[in-house]
Amino acid sequence: MMALMKDTKLKNQYPAGDFAVWIIIYIELLTFGLFFVGFAYSRRADVEMFNASQLLLDQRAGLVNTIILLTSSYFVVKAVEAIKKLEPKEAIKKAKNWLLGAMGMGGVFLVIKMMEFVGKYQEGINLSTNKFFMFYFILTMFHFMHVLLGMVILFHLYTQTKLGNYTPTQHRGLETGASYWHMVDFIWIVLFPLIYIMR
């Protein structure tokens, strides 16, 4: 009876994962939110310069990276779902593959973003070019570092999954790491239209 109550409590836990990580997520979202407010405030002071500078960005690369991160989030969801619903051997196999896919997508995102950074520096554009590019580099590089950390977390989840440390009733660590990765994706979903599209 106690085991059943424990399982029910685990299944109904909200938010998913460790609460301490959610505190970190809320702090990160607040930090990015303050940057977004600063960007919007600065843009109002010189809309023409912000719009002209925005045209120098590669919207296609931004869109591709958005699709890549959304796909990676889907893969992480499937990994968690596999652990929760499949038989142990099948769950480990499927979850490992989904997590490898998510890491692969994250790696492609980093390569594309790095190519953007290098391209801008080769064009003579940097943090001191103007306020738009100051915000562009600060926001996207800050996010870039979060993706790198997310990749480390995904690798940890992969190794723990490979060892069989996650089960249908014991998978808080997996959900915790997944929550962080979804936060990284969510921030980019806000960043992309704000920096690349909105005029």
C-alpha cells in the first residue's frame, strides 16, 4: 500500500524533476527576461538602427536552429516517455537513442551558431559595433553557454540511462535534466523572433 502511494505521488509530482533545478530555471528565465526588457527599451530609442542591423543577420540560420532545438526537445520527451512506459531493456535502448539524437541536434545547433559568430567577426561586426549587436552577442553567447551546459547534462543522462539507473518509478534525475534542456529551448524560442524577426 505504501509503495502504491509512493508511486502515485511520484507520477503526480509537479513540476517534474528536482525542485532545486526549477529554482535555477526560474532565476535563468528572470535573467534573460531582464535582458529582453533592456533590448526592447534600447530598441525604442533607435528603431531604425535596430531594424537596419537586424537585416545583417541570417534569418535562415536562426530558423534552422529553432527547428533543431525543437526537435531535440521532442527527442528528450521521447526518452523520458520510453523510461516511463517501456519494459526495462527496451526502455534503455530507446531512451539512449533518443538522448543521442538530442545531443546530436544540440551539437548541430552549436556548429551553426559558431559559424554565425565567426561570420559576423569576419565582417567586422562585434560587441562594440552598436547597441543592437551588443545585445545580439550578449544574448546569443549567453544562450550558447547554456546549450553547452545542457549538452553536458544530456551526456550525463545518457550515461545514467546506459547504466540502467532510471526506471518507471525512479526517473527524477532524467526529468530534472530534461527540464533544464526544455528551458534552454524555450529561451531560444523567445530569442529567435525577438532578435531575428520582430521589427
